[in-house]
Amino acid sequence: MFPFELARYKIINDEVKPLFATEEDYEAAEWVISFFKEGRKVGDILEDIKYLAKVYDEKLVKGLAREYLKRCKLDKESPIEPIIIRRELFTGGPALTEEEREKRVNEVKTKLGLDPLRFLYSDLDEERVIVQLPFMTPEELIKLYNMSLLQTLLLKSYRMLVYVKGNWKEIIRNSKYLGLMYFAYDNPIRLEFVGPGALLKMTEKYGRNLAILSKFVVNSPEWVIEADVILGKKKNTYRMKVRKFPLIKAEIEEEDKKRFDSSVEENFYKDFRRIVKDWDLQREPEPLVVGDRLFIPDFVAAKRNLKIYIEIVGFWTKEYLENKLEKLKMVNKPMLVLANEELSYQDFSDLNVILYEKKVDITKVYNWLKEYEAKHLTIEKVEINISDNMVSIDELLRRLNVDRTSLLKSLENLQNYIKIGNCLIRIDYLEELKKKQFKGQKLSQLTKEYGECIHYVLEHLGYKLKWINISDAVVEK
């Protein structure tokens, strides 16, 4: 993107048409590239570009120069704030002779441990020096310029409607990660995004994230963008329509591929995975069809035959919230809504809702899931074939790949074994253990010989443990 004053467009009736660079502008792009040389100051280059702007379109030339400069490698920034360097140099007043000047420079150099003249104005981009140029053809520069022009105009949009083929799921997911308000429609697939201009207070972050999303759109095999753009002092609305064309390119950087925009979502995901062990939480569930719309919940929690879709509802515009709640009520799937408590005035009837203030209480979520599980989990009949003398329930769960509820229910009818604590003990083997004398033996040695289940057996047989250190104990009767 570049400053809006560099955006080139024309208005015809109620339409705004971006003036994208074309093959005819290759020569201008080639000249811009030629002005950049390693070892030159940025300020000197930009000064020379002004002369080039008298030959070609000024906005085009300046926009091309900004795009090329973004990809140049500049010399290192000062390790110390340049304002501190200037203060050290100038606090002694003017240096009237070359001797005084050299003396003061050396004093500051010794004191700060750097060359003060090199970094004196390094906080100003114009004073920085180009150390490496990108390998870029005029055609590539034109493509990057056109992408920035499109993004710049989208920053003025009231809404953006996108028709895409191929990667629409990726676009929806990225819009969620970026915290953008959207509506998705089926037949044909089209995605509508609320633009910065629709917000009561346009935020720089929201506009930047919409611009990031447009990169994913442009990388689609086929795409059309329709946007309502607000321009001029009178804030008139114009329609913009752009189809996929060859001379445009989106560079998606690593920082664009963020996973979460909301700290609430990120903390919920981390806390759930850390605390809840018997439910699997996924961030990218499959899209759900709700009427003529598509809906991708924030998360899905799964356990055996159960799936609970989870949506975190933050604080957005009133109209968007009402639309979203209406859509949630139409979802014909088990749904849990985690809503900001500031929205408690909203109509959450017919929805399973847990309110949160700054952070979701995972305990409340887990308790709700357990209640749902008790009502809806299908108890499977588990066939248990074991020959172990002793085996833990956790080990059986791992071997049989079943849920704990179904396993425990099936154990009620198991012959020849008794459940002690979290272990199953063969009855005849327990009779053998009763005849043994464990008094005075160390727990570590017994665990090595019999396994972890010996803890429960000792307690069942009436023994007690006297701990002698943090990891071992002596068995007492």
C-alpha cells in the first residue's frame, strides 16, 4: 500500500476505476529501477526521482519508487537512538575549527562506542544507505505496484464482495484469523467483507488486515472483487469492480499468515489444550451451510461420536452482531457460544452461551462439555480381552482406543478381574499378593518389580507408605 494521495483512479458516473499500470509503463518502471544504486542514500535517490516524475505520471513514478524501495536492504539502524548521538555532539555548542570538530567526534565515539557521524541521522530513512538491491524486472515491479494500488483503494471501502474459485475456504479462515467481519454465501461461492468505511471509527489495524486478506484473494486461480468505495470530501460512494488480470502479484509474507488476531481466541485454544485432555480441539472445522450462507465456527471440540462447534463472539457493530446471532440460531449442529459479557443485552435465547469478561473460563466450558457428554455420548460395548496380572485403565484406553465412559461401563461385566483405584487386578493374582509380606520394602523396588498398579494394591491390602524422600517410600503395615 502507499499513501492515498498516490492512488491513481478515475470516476465515471457512479464507478471508480483504478488506473493500473500496463505494459506501456514498463519504460517508466525500468527508469525507476535504474535510479537505485548500492551505496546511495535514499534521500538522494528520491530527489532524483522527482525529475523523472516530470517526464512520466508523477503518482505512478512515486508509487513505483516506494514499491521498489520497500524491497531494498538498507544499512543497519543505529544501536543507539540518533537523538542521543546528536545531543552528545551538539551540547557543547558549535565546533568552530576542524580541530574542535574532530576532538568532539572522537570524544563521543569513545563514550558511545560507535561512529557518531555514521549514525547521526540514521533515524531518517532519507539518510540511510542502500546496501543491497532486489533482483526485479520492470514487469515484476508493475505487478507489485498494481497490488498496492488495489489495497490502497480497498482501505476506503464500505464493503468488499469477492467471487473466488479454488481457495475460498482459506480466505474465510484467514479473514477469521485477521478479525474481519464477513458473510459467506453459497451457489455461487461469494464472500462479503465489512470494509473499514462501515465502522463508526475506522481503525488502522482493521484496514491493514483487510489489505492483507486481499493478497489471499489475488492469489486465487480465479477472482472478482466488487467494492463500494467512499471517496471525496462529500463522502460519496462509488462501485469498483476488478477481475483477475495478469499484471498483478501478491507477496504473502510470514507475518501475514497469522493464526489468531484475538488474544481471547488464542488464550482459549492454549488453555483448552493444556487443561482438557479428553476432548480434542481443532481450529479449522469444516464449513457449515446455514440457509444460503456458509459458516465456519472458530473451533470444534470432538470426543468419540460427539462434535461441539464453538464460536467466540466479541464486540462488533450492532448490525453485524444481530446478523451473526441469527445465523448461529440457524445452525443445526451442537453449538456453544462464548460471548463477551458486554453483549449480555443481546438476545441469546435458543443458544448455549457462556459469558466471559477478558478471558474465557475453561472450567465453565469443560463442565458444560461434561454435562453434554453425559446426556448425548453413545455408550459403546467394548470387547475386552486381557491376560495381564495388573493393568491400568489408562493403558487399556490406549490399547483399545475407546472413551473412558464406554470402557468403565463394559468393565462392570468383566469376569475374573477386580477394579482397584485406576487399575484392574486379576482376582487369583490378588490372592497370591495377599500371601506376600511387603512390610519394610521400598516402593521404588516394588514398582520396578510389579509396575505402577502396586500402589493401589498396597493400599487395598492395608499397607501404608512412609515417605523417606521426594521420590521413594518405605511400606509399613
